[in-house]
Amino acid sequence: MWFFLFILTLAAIIGLHFWWRAKFSAQAERRAAEIETSQRKQQQTSLDAKAQQQVLFNSMLEGLLLLDRSRKIYLVNRAFKNLFGLKTELRGKTIVEALRLHELDELVQRVEAEQQVLDYEIKLPDLNERWLQVNAAVITNAAGERDGTILVFRDLTRLKQLERTREEFVANVSHELRTPLSLIKGYVETLLDGARDNPEVAERFLKIIERNANRLDLLIQDLLTISALESEKIKLNLQPVELRALAGKVLTDLNAKAENKNVELVNDVPELTANGDVNRLDQVLANLVDNAIKYGRAQGSVRVGGKKLDDGKVEIFVRDDGPGIPPEAIDRVFERFYRVDKARSRDQGGTGLGLSIVKHIVQAHGGEVRVESELGKGATFFFTVPTA
Ligand code: ADP
């Protein structure tokens, strides 16, 4: 009987043991699985955060450079690599090793002393002059100790170029205005000092004054046109324009000038209709024909012609048989105030803005300008405009 009871209790204990084990091991497995899932989730979240961070950094237009506390590169974004034209892994390198920019290394040392440096400009030692703006600050940890440095770079090259163009423009305009103005002043003073008493001299001086006043007037008109065209204030009044008739009108307007130089004017433009602003296209043709007469040869000829292109545009050309344009000037003649021969242009009453105005008007029509020339064999200016 006792023995039987003992066996029964033992069996119960063993059963209970297995039951608990099964229960606990299921629980333990469940716990382990839960821990694994949560770890995987955490890992995934951290990976997601890292990926998001990378996407964020790489979507920045500014170049980003993070240095650790020993001034070694910890992280850079895509814009940074593009700015410096780098493709290799930079992590762990110093600024000097990675970029060979001692100036930047010195800047980092300054940042460490001053906590941050803003709007620092740095010129890269490239062949093409490039400028970067650098904003830099020290990163500190919760205890306020320096943990690293962050540098943000912005490409200033275009801004610098615009600034330089503006400065050059102001300098050019001042110079162009000053020349006729000082001539006018000089001759007026001479007249007032007594030259007016000699009618012949007075007449000659007054003519010079008149010529220079006209030049000033022309210059101001051209400047206003350029400024209006550049700020897109001029709205084109688009309508069908008969190009042969327009060329005929322009040649008639400039006939007297051509006759003075014995230049023959020929209208070879076929019957073509453009979609354009008639007054602006008149200005384009007038500038080109005027130049062809001015810079062409005496007793030469100026021909205006054109044809329809396949892309729905018409191309008009103005050709002269003068001395032409030297190859190095071909790409520059459409720039404001660029002249191949300054003295010659001024003698002819040129402002140096004619071709720039032509370019702006043609581009406003969605067309293009170009010039072909061989020294001694004349020049041909081409422009395209949409057909009606
Ligand atoms: P400008 O007022 O001096 O004529 P433009 O902008 O009209 O200014 O022309 C710029 C320069 O291009 C001129 O000064 C001249 O040197 C050159 N150029 C323009 N047209 C011709 C041409 N048909 N033949 C030779 N040179 C030309």
C-alpha cells in the first residue's frame, strides 16, 4: 500500500515536472522569440533611421562634412563629394589628406577656438576659378565637451560670376557715359572761353557737341532696352510678320547710310511669315544691317536672305563682304560692350550693345543667333524665329 502510494506520488511529481517544463520552455521560447523580434525591429528602426539620415544628407544641395574630435572625417554627403570632385572613401582621413586644403584645416582650428565661423569664403585652387562659402560649428556632447566639427559648403561660383559681370557692366557704362560727356564739357568750356566769337570754329565745336550728345542719347536708349529685355519687362506683341517686306523696309531706312559708303543693299529674303513682334524684329534686322554697312567695306554689298528650316523655324541671315571677324572674337561679339576694334566702333557711333540687344530679342522669340566669318571674307550673322 505505502509502496503503491509512493509510486503514485513519484509519478505525479514526474508528470508535474514535465508539465511545468513544457509550459516554461514554451514560455521561454516565446520570450526568446519576442526578444529576437524586438531586437530585429530595433535593428530595422536604426537601419531605417540611418538610411533616412543618408537620404536627407544626400538630398541637401549644400556639401556636408562632419569631423570627429580628432579632426578625422566621419561623414560626408553626396553634394560634398560632387563639390570637390571626389569619388574615394574619405572616412578616417584628415582634411589635408582628403582635400589638400590647408586653408580649410586652419579654418577648423579657428572654429575650435571660436566655436563657430560663419560666411567664410574659400577659393578652390582649380583651373576654373571656383568659390565656396563655408559655415562651420563645433558639435558638443551633453557634458559640453567638443565632440566634433560640422562644416557646410555652398557653391558661390555663379554668384561671384554674376557679381563680377555686374561690376564690369557698371564700370563699362560709366566709362561709355564719361567719354562723350567729357568731350561735351570740354568743347562747351572752350566755346565759353572765347571760341564762340569765331563762327567757323564755333560751328565745328557745336557739331562735335551735337554728335556726342546724340551718342549719349543712343547709349541711354540702348541701356534702357537691354535692361528692359534682361528683366523681361518687354512683352512681345506676337503676330504674323512678313519677313521679305520687313527686310525691304529696313534696307530702305538704311539706304542713305549705305549710299554714303557706296554699299549695295540686296533683299534676297523669300516670302516667309514669322510669328514675332514686328517692331523687335525690325530692330534686330536694323542692327545687323547697320553693322554690316558700318564694318563692311566701302563699295561692298550687304545681302539679307533666309530660308525655312525643318524644325518649324525660319532662319534669316545678313551677309557682308567686309574684313570679317577674327576667330577669337567670334564667340564674344554678342557680349555687352565687346568690340573687336574699340576705336573703330566709337568712330562709327557704336555703343557696343547692338548685338547684345539682337541676341536678347531673338532669344525672347525662342530663336538663336550665331555668326560665321573668315578674316578678309566678310561676316554672316544668322538668327532664327518661329514661323507663323
Ligand atoms: P557696336 O555698337 O560696337 O557696333 P555691336 O554689339 O553691334 O556694337 O557689335 C559688337 C562688335 O562686333 C563691333 O564693335 C564690331 O567689332 C563687331 N562686328 C559687328 N558686326 C560686324 C560685321 N558685320 N563685321 C565685322 N565686325 C562686326
